[in-house]
Amino acid sequence: MFNNSIKIKKFLIKKNLPSKKNLLKLYYKLVNSDNKILSSMKDNYEDSYKKKHIKNLKKFNNVNIIGMGGSILGAKAIHNFLSIKKKNFNFIDNFQSLNSLKLKKNHINLIISKSGNTLETISNSNILINNQKNIFLTENKKSYLTNLAKKLKAEIVHHNNFIGGRYSVLSEVGMLPAELMGYKPEKFRKFNQLINNKKFIESLTQNVSDILRLTKKNKTNSIILNYDKKSEGLFNWYQQLVAESLGKQNKGILPIISSMPEDNHSLMQYYLDGIKNNFFTLFFVKEKNSKKINSKKILYSHDYLQNKSLNDISFSQFRATENVFNKKKIPFRSFIIHKRNERTLGELFTFFMLETILLGMAMKINPFNQPAVELIKKDTIKFLKA
């Protein structure tokens, strides 16, 4: 499946063939539908911003991206995973981050909100907006942010009305920031190649089938054991994607991110011997330039560490976890990433979004809305007006 940079080990559970056949029908129904989310994953998707304008924006070395949830998590994941160092990017997605933020000259503010009425984004942008360059990425309709942009005579980039925030990473919401980082959208968008790849289809539908089987056994906690610090942003994005898409009608999957190897010394005891309502995703990235152990300083008792890199040690822990999970019959799948680039990340985005949508379809849940969240938004405004 995927390209040669991604290897996946499937859940080792009994196959559920009837479910698999039904999932194939759902899969082809989905990929052949006129779905705007899927359109944003395709190589011919037309972004709503002009390419010529990007060249003018690239002269800015300092970029503040202001947003919440899906409006910012995708860009944050790209920045973290690909390790941008040439420019300074600040991600403003909570109130506390403003307290330590030091604004630099020659910066731009990129304000992202699909609705244009997100309270936190309005509040943060109010404090950060100044005479520097401001760009608003929001739906083409009347809202607080469109009114503010017109008042400031700032540029407005139109957010695709039919793509929800958590599914928007491969649309202009994620690709405009990616271009400012120096990347090309076409390198992320590999949908056209993937959906006709038999190995990809097999892996995707088998994973969905296995996860459905596990949830029927009341294993509804999806725990990600992440061995790659630079992938924290990816799994923060994934966490919102799964929780907000599937947590409805007293159903759903609770995604929990566990940082490894730190959590070997805190949560692993529970994972191994606690309540068995979890299934796991192990995620590892092979790094070529990992620091090595100084063999001259290693005591004889630990000579097995000689000439080992920190990545080697971490991978041994990863393999040991797989081994113990197998012995204890704890359900897990594994991802091993061999190359960190746009294509790899784009394929992971595509895989996880398709997986989530198919899970929703199979569970008879609408994976595209989030009705309960609106209750807190409405009550917050009531308290502010009181």
C-alpha cells in the first residue's frame, strides 16, 4: 500500500469477510460520489488563492496562523512533521499562547475560520492584528471576519463552503500555509493514484473492517503510541478528525495520544494489565540523522548500546511493544515511516480521512457534522452577554 516510504502492519484478528464485502461497496460508493472533501484530495483541485500572489507572500519570514481546530491543526501537522526551519511560524490556537508570543517585524497574520464567527479566533485576531499584512481565509458569506477584513481592506481567500474544517487540510486551508512554508500542494495530493491501487484499497477496507469488529467488542478507545515527536501535530489533527466525526448517537471512538517512550514509564502498565477496552496504533519514523551513543562513555554492563543511535534504541522499544502486545493478544496495528516528505504526509492524511468517513458510513453516523459542539458555543455567548 501507499508508496515505499510507508509500511503498515494490520491488526492480527480474525477476518470478517461479510463485513469486508459491504465495506468495498461503501468504498466505491464514496470514491465515485461528488464529494467536495474528496475533490480537495485530487491533483486537479483548484485552490481559491492565486499562485502569483504566493510569491509576494513568501518574502515574509514570520507568519502568525490564527485559528481553532481543523482550521489550524492541519497546517500545524505539516509544519511539525516536515520540520520547517527557514521561517518562523507561530500557531495561535488557544488564549495562553498569546502571553509568550513575541511579535517580530516583517510578519503576516493568516486568520482562518470557516464560519468567520469562531469566538477564539475573533478574540486572538483582535489582539494580534496591526498594520502588518493580514489575510483572512473564510467562507464567502457575511460574517464577523469578512466584515473585519473589508474594514481593514485586507485580502480574503475563500474557504470552500462544502469542506468542514477537520477535512480541509488538503484544501486551501492547509495548502496555503504549506506554500508559505515552501511546499507544493500537488506533492501532497495523491488521491487519484491511491484509490486505484489494490493494495491501498485492501489495507484501507481491512483496517476499517477490523476497527468495526473491535468496537463491537466494546473496544472503543483508540490509543496512538507515537514514537515520533515531530508527528505530534499529525495525531492532534487525527484526534479531532476521529472524535468529532464519529462521537455521536452514543457511538464513536475515543482517540488518545500517548507519547513514547515517556509513557512506557507511566501509562504502559495500564495498557498491558488494565481494562481491556483499547486498541492501539503504533507509529514510528526512521530517522537517518539521529544522535549516537558515545561508546567510549558506556560502561561494560551496557555494551549493547555501543554504536546505537537514539532512533535505534527507540525502534527496539517499538518492536518490543509489538512483541509483548502479540503475546498478550492486545489488538494493534503499526505504521513505520521510512521517508519524511510531502507525499508521505499527504498519503497519511488521505488514508485517515477515508478511514474515518468509511467508519462513519458503516456505523450509520454522519461523519461530517458536529451538532453537540454548538451547544457550548451558544451557552458561552449567553454567559458573555450576562
